[in-house]
Amino acid sequence: MGVLIKNEFYKLKREWFMVFLLLLSLLPIITGGAGAIFNSSTTSLADLFFFMNNQFSMFFPMVLFILIGSLFYQEYKNKTYINWITYGFSKKKLFLSKVTVSVVIGICFAAVLFIAFGLLVAILNGAGRLTGGISLFLKLAIGFGIEAGVVVFVTTCLGAIVINLSRNIIVTSVVGVIYGFVSCLFIGSENGFVIPGSFAYRVSMSFLDKATYYDAPVPATIGGCISFVLCFAVMFLVGLLVFSHKKKIEN
């Protein structure tokens, strides 16, 4: 398994799409940072995080779809699929290696985004143009970490299903864009906790302001956690089944 994961990372050394995905994942802080820096007025840490997190909830699922899609599409595009599945490893391990690498990179992208957010906060604070203390920043870090984890695991598995059904990176990317927008539509709904991405957003924002959480917090939290576990388990298994099913290309 370790050899497969190492090979996946090695393949990425030749791929420029990783730079594009990193820049796309940093888009929330690039746009928010530019606005905060060029605006001469003082801003609050709460407002800055609110803007960044809204952008993150919309754009990051797209990044994850393209990421996992590209990892699988490499084999179809380079016509190495047959060689890859005849490595001598089970399809389960091959699938798991791609998903693992995508999850690791997705978490790293989210971490880089929040580190960049921290640097922006430090710059604005040093210039006396930001209100909000370190305690709030640490709380936001916890909330953002939870949100990123939920989004990465669920979205990666969903993206794996789409790319292995379509074997088309354009279709996968379009579905990722649609999924990002649809997730945002349920953020304000009291029943939105059934959508893992929407639930994760509300959890993250509750660290900023408890009033942004659900009106019935206990049922929503229980329901959201159950929904996350079920969605992750089902999507992972479906993704594995789709990948394991013999394709025409294998005949």
C-alpha cells in the first residue's frame, strides 16, 4: 500500500494541474485579502473569516472534484490504465491509494489556506487595521479544521464515483462546480444538516457566533454526524464498487 501511495505522489511531480488547484484553493484568501489590504478602513476578524469561509464552502468542493478526478484520469489519459491495474495489487488497494493521496493533498490545501489566512490576520493586526484577539482565531481554526475534514472526506469519495463512471475530467469538473453551488443552497436551511458540506459550514461558523447554528442544536448535531458517517461510508463503498466493476477497456 505504501508503494502505491508513493507512486501516486511521484506521478504528480509531472503534473502542472496541481499548481492550478493550489491557486484555486487559495482564491478565497486572495480575493478577501486584496479587499482587506486595499480598503483603508478597519475590519474585524469575524467579518474576514465570514467572507473567506463563504468562498471556501463554494470553491473547495470544486478543487476536490478536479483533484480526485485528475488522479484517476491520469491513467485513462496516458493510456496506462491496463498497466496500472495489472501491477499485482488488488483493485481495492489501487482505489484506496488514489483516494488516500487525494485526501492528504486536500487537507494540505485547506491547511495552506488557513495558514495564509493567519498571515493576513497578522499583517492587518500589525498595521492596526484588524479587531479580534488570538482566542477567537484559535476557535476559528478548530471550526475550520472540522469543516475541512468533513468536506474533504465526503467530496473526495463522491468525486471518485463520478470520474470512474464518466472517465471524463470535464464532466467531473462540471459536476464538482454544480455540487459546490448546491451545497451552498442548503447552508441556510434548518434541515441542511443532512448535507455534510452544509452541516460542516454551520459547525464552523458556530465557533464564530453560536447564533449561526441550528435552532435545534442537539438533533441537528446528531443528525449531521450520522449523515456524515453514512454519506462517507456509502460513497466510499459505491466508489469502490464502481471502480472494481470490469470496464470495456479491460476486455
